[in-house]
Amino acid sequence: MNSQSLNTLEYEEIKQELGRHAVSYEGKRHVNELKPMTYLPAIHRAMDEAAEAKELLERGASVPIPSLEGMEWIISLLGTGYLYSVQDFTSVSLFLNSCGQLRKYMASKEQSAPRIASYAASMLELSPVREEIERCIRFGAIDDQASKGLERVRKRLTVTKDRLQRKIEGVMSRHQAILQENLVSMRGGRYVIPVKREYHKQVKGAVLDQSTSGQTVFVEPYEIAALQGELELLSADEAREETLILSMLTGLLEEEQAGLRLNVEITGNYDFIFAKAKYGRTLGARAVSLNDNGYLRMNGGRHPKLKDMVPVSLEFGKGYKSLIVTGPNTGGKTVVLKTLGLLTLMVQSGLLIPAEEGSNFTVFTDVISVIGDGQSLTQSLSTFSAQMKSIEGMLRDAGKGVLLLIDELAAGTDPEEGFALSIAILEELNRKGANIMVTTHFNELKVFAASTSGFQNARMEFDKDTLQPLYRLTIGEAGESYALQIAEKLGIPEAVIRRSQELVVQQRELDGNRRSRNRFNVQGGHKTPEVGKDAGREGPVGPKSAINGAENTSTRLIDEEQVQQPSDGQGQRKDFEIGDAVYVSSMGRTGIVYEKRDARGMVGVMIQKQKMRFNHKRLKIYLSKGELYPDDYDFDIIFESKDTRKKRKLMRRKHVEGLTIVNKDEER
């Protein structure tokens, strides 16, 4: 799956939420390694397991999943020669006991939860290991009965300690008068008595230490020194016997390490499955139907992070495979994209999703999203440039079974070029067989969706009276932007709104005069809408739309029958005016006249910002300047660069020393 899209759709954040419900290191490892799958049977099984676990929890069951506390350390050291401690074996014993309990519990759930019950049947009780640990270790210590040698040593230790205790008591009784206090201390692991400094020579023995003040001297009497030496030897024997026992138990673990690892793995899998179930319960989620035939129905889907969102329903894959969503800003279009994308990723990860009954998801080989402006200060990318950079990758990776999610396609650039680019991109993505869901404000895309095979319009509902979004998606209808109404409600002055409405009317009247001439045939094997027709057409096209559309020959073909016939009856019009749109027969392209015919019959024509000269006999009138532009239209906007226009404007205002405009020779 596309890693950038996983981040855009907040998939990693969902994994973090899921991880909070896992309690073991192994369960958390499963969560960290979770990713969307593309193999339908594997997705089916994973989702069914989560559904079974959720049903057990909802019945109030307390599932005895073993604790893996301390087991990560133990498993990591198997096979390294490490000698395990008493605490390690205590952890192993508790774990194996819990495995036995889980095995019995799941055996009782074979009818109600057959899939997850089958895992416990593979767990090994490892009874010999568990019983030997329990025989040798009790209450957190090695038991006396662990071995004969340990039993003998400990008996001798007990006898020697009793003799030593009686000896010490006798010594202290005889020297009571010279003791600093009636307490036995230890220095260097040996028993000593606290004698006042001035009397320490009265006790026959070795001085091992003295107090900080120097008033007390700690003396080991000679009469107990021998017993203490014997005690140290016996303690060493005890340690040696304990090491032998721990070594024997370690050997048993090493012999059964495969079974131990298997139990840990199965326990982690159970932790992971029940984490999915617990997370699903917090979302009010459920399992959905799955298919691999390209049909998707999201019935009442909710974004996991938006608790109060209005559930969204949508469908594609029968009759059409792609949706073009229109509607006002703040209407929820982006939320719909993110909800569909994220729930699709969750479904293919085997997770339960917050959706209503009747939902049916198809399996996609990839989910690619272009959502958000993606601006980059380090790469100096604008919103449009960043989106196009992402679209480039999308065009490369698109194919059958790929879900593409695009928010505000070709936004942030000239609207007239933007809609043409949008249609070209959608045509190519559609040709590759991808499923597309795109949001837009371009009215032309509504016409495209209504008349192009594989596409369908959809709109976000909006209350016209309250100007409040309803966050409901309706398929089969195109939406409006309500820009002026929303702006007015948000406090834009009435005079500004009124002027805006006047300009909209003027622009639509201008468009009406052009529509019958601005027709393009859509390439491909689908329906051929006439984009310039009145039917379904909304919004302005603008002065450059006819030419821009005609020049983009990769997505539009000019119908030569639409080119106006010559007015002089000889094949060409004698005079071409600056601003006329002409058809260049030798190139099969259209352009705009920027320079009238000269004495040699050459006419200057600009095609896609390239200035060229053609013999007037090779030109035919396409649209006259009067049909394209207002009478007072400033053609410098088209023919001069932005930098030149700025210089000319500055020259009109004042003299600037050294400022010049150089007119380059046109190509001849």
C-alpha cells in the first residue's frame, strides 16, 4: 500500500489507538506490524476472528489470556547458554499454567467461536517442564527437596548456624559489661560483637571494623571464627547445589524452547485479536461483507476519530466505478474521502469498522490519496505544484483494482486550465481502470461526470434556507457551491455581494454567446459530451477557454466541421484581426492572431504561448475576436509576459532609469 496515503488517511493513528488495547509485548508487536492485506481469504479470516472475539466480550466473558510478563526476556535468551534465575522459572510456571487454562476455556467455545478456538488447540501444556519447576521452586525459592545434595547441605547449615548462635550468645554473656550495646552485627559477612574501644583487648579475637566516632570496635572472637569458616564453606556448597538445579531446569527449557515459543506466539495472537475486539467495541464497529468483484457499498460509515459525524453512505461498482463529488466548502466532501479511504484500509487490515449493516467492501490492490494542500517550504512547492507532483505518481501507479481519492483536483490554478487538466487526468485514470472518488468546484466536471461512461455525480446536501451543511451524500446529482450565500452569511458587505451577483450574470450572458461554438469531442471509447452545450452547463468559461481547450490535443480533438468556412469563397479570409482564433491546417492546431498579415502574406499566430508565422492561405477562421473577447479587451494579457506587463505599467506611471523592454524576434 502507498505509505504516504497511509499517513494522509491517519492509518498509523488508528494503529496507535488499537495498540492501547493490547496488554502484552507480543500483542503490541502484532499491532505494529499490522498493514492492509490484499488476499481476500486472509482478510475474511482476520475480520471473522475479531467479530467472534467481540461477541465473546459482549456476552460478558472473561477470557483468561496468559500474562507474558517476564517472558520476553526469557524467550530472547533461549539458546544462548544463559542460566535462568528462580524468578525466571516462576514466570515460566505461571505462564504455562495460564496456557492450560486458556486451552480448556477455548475448548468450551468451539461451537460459538470456532475460528479463534482453534488456535488454543495448538498450545502445548509442557507438563514435564511445569511440574519439574513446581517441584523444585516454591514460594519464590528453591525448595530443600529439589535434590538430595541440597537437602544434606541445608541440614548441615542449620546445625552449624545453631551452634554458632549458641557460641555468640555465650561470648556476649561473658563480656556484657564491656559491650557498647547488646547486639550482634555483621562485617564482611561474619558475625562480630560491638566492644567499647578502651576494653577491646579484653576480647580475644580479630578487629574487623570500628564505628565512625571510633568509640566502638567490632571484634570477631576467635572461638566463633572456626564455626564461621565452616558456615561459609557450607554456604558455598549450597550455592553450588542450587546452581546445579537451575542448570537442570534451564536444560529442560532449552529442550522445549520450540513449544515455549509457540505458546508465546499464540498468546500474542490472542492478545491482538481481543485488542481488535475491544477497539471495535469502543467504536460501535462491526464486520462487513467482502468481495473481489469491484463493488463497494459503505452504508452509514463513520470516521473513527469523529464521534459525532453524520454517517455517510455511498456506492460504486455497478453501472459506474467513479464518483465526482461537488458541493459547498465546509460541506464535508473531504471528510467523505477520508472516511472511505480509512475504512477501506481498516477493512483490509481485518479490523471491525463503524458502519451499518448492509455494508459491502471490495478488496483494492492499493489505495492512493491526494488530500490536503501538500505545500512544502523546503521544496518551494505551491498547493497546485504539490498536488500535481502527487498526481504524477498516481497516474503512474493507477490500474484496475486501485482506489484513488483526490480532493479538489487541479485547485489553486487558473480555473479554465484547471478544469481542462482535470478532465484529461480523469480520462487517463479512467482508461487505466482505477476506481476514482474526486471532489471539485469545477462546474465543467459535473457535465463530464453526467455524460462520461464509468462516472457518476454526487453532491453533499446543503440546507438552502439555513445555509448549513447536512453532511449527507446524494449520488446521481451535482451540487452547488453556494459561495455568495455563504459569504453573505459570514458578514461580507451587501454591496460586495450585489456586485458579485451582477458579474455572475454578465459572465453567464457572455458564456451563452460562446457555447454553441465551444464544442470538443472527448477521446476514448465512452460517450462524447459536447461540453459547450447548454444542457448541464454551469458557470463561466472565460475568454481563453475555447483556445486552451482546442490546444490541448492530448485530451481534445477539434471537429474541423466546426471551423467557419472562408468568407471570400477562395478558401481563406483575406484579413485576420488581432485576437481572432484561427485554425492552422498544416499543424491541425488552433491559435490566436497576434500580428496582422504583412506585405508577404504572413500572419503572426500564437499557439500555446509559442509565436509563429504562417502564410494566410494556411489559415482558416475559427472564432472571431468579437465572439471571444469584449471590445476593450487588453490583448497584452495574452501576448506579453507577466514581467513585460509589469514593466509597461511602471513606465506609464513614471520614468525608471535603466528600465527597458526588449521585443524578441518571433520565429520565422
